[in-house]
Amino acid sequence: PQTLKVDGGLTNNATKNINITASSNVIDAAINNQGFITATHSTLTITRASAQHINAGTITVGSGGTINVNQSGASPSFTNTGTISIGAARTFSVSSGEFINNGGTLAGTGTLALSTMTLTAQLATSVPSGLTLQLTNVIVDGPGTFTNSGTLNLNNGGNTINAGFTNAGTLSTSSLANTYAGAFLNSGTWNMIPCNGA
């Protein structure tokens, strides 16, 4: 893979573009995106221990693209105040640490996959129609509310939703346990499916 290592952090200025088109790429840096990062026909892995990543611009997972943010170390986080747009059949994944949505926009028709982490809705956070949010071993905290108008997949279990939660789209759960600790309003469809055919 093509690897870029930046020990002092990588800042992409407003209106500027980072276009990822090579087949396999690694950015080993804390990222501060104020502009545009686009991955097409490629896999981008973002990895830096104990990094506090920031997206205040637009990150796009386009045709044939995948973006994986692998967090580790002390108090790693990814804060979104901008836009994350995920194309059809594409995935943007974040593992471990914390994903903070502070007024940011989630968009597209692909999948945002979060695992083994905390999702903090600093302000009201919504999964729009067309987008799938897949959570595995995730704690969803406020103070903002959490609304699903797309597809929320909790089939892998181990999730705890502490924030006020409204399902206005499609919620999918299996026999693997999830906990709803806050207020829960269902105004959409809740599909309770078997686990492993059970």
C-alpha cells in the first residue's frame, strides 16, 4: 500500500482537495480536514494512535471506495462537524475510541459502520433516509438526541443507547442483546430477526 506518515498532523485547508484513487492507501496521521477528502476505486485506512481526528469539511466515499478509521491508544476520537457522504454499496468505518457528531451531517446511501466505541451525539444526530448505520458494541450518548430515518442495524448486539432515541426509519435487531437506557420512540419499522437461524 501507499503510506503517508505525518507525525505533526495532516491539515487539509478549506476548499482544498485530497483525492484518493490508488488501490490501497494508509494515512498515519491525525487528520484535520477543512476541505474535501474523496476516496474512489480505492481503500483508505486512517491510523494514528491517540489521535483526535477532525472533519469540518466533506469526506466522500465514492464509487469503488472504502474508508476505514482504525483508532487506538489513549482517548482517540473522530469529531464530525462537517459532512460524511457515503455512496451506494460503499462503507465508511470507525473502530474503537469515540465518534463525536457535533452538528455534522451524515449523508448518502451506503453504510456507516461503528464498532467497539462510543458514539456521542453532541448535538441532535440523524441517520437520513437511504443511509445504513451499523453498530456493534457501541454506546450511544447525548447530550443530543439520536434519530434514525434510514436503516439502523443492531443485529450484532452489544449496543447501549443512552441518548433519547427515535426510530422513524427501519430498525433491525436480533436475539443478541441491546440496551435502550433512554427514552425510545418508535414511529417507523422495527424488524426483530432470528440470530443464526435460531
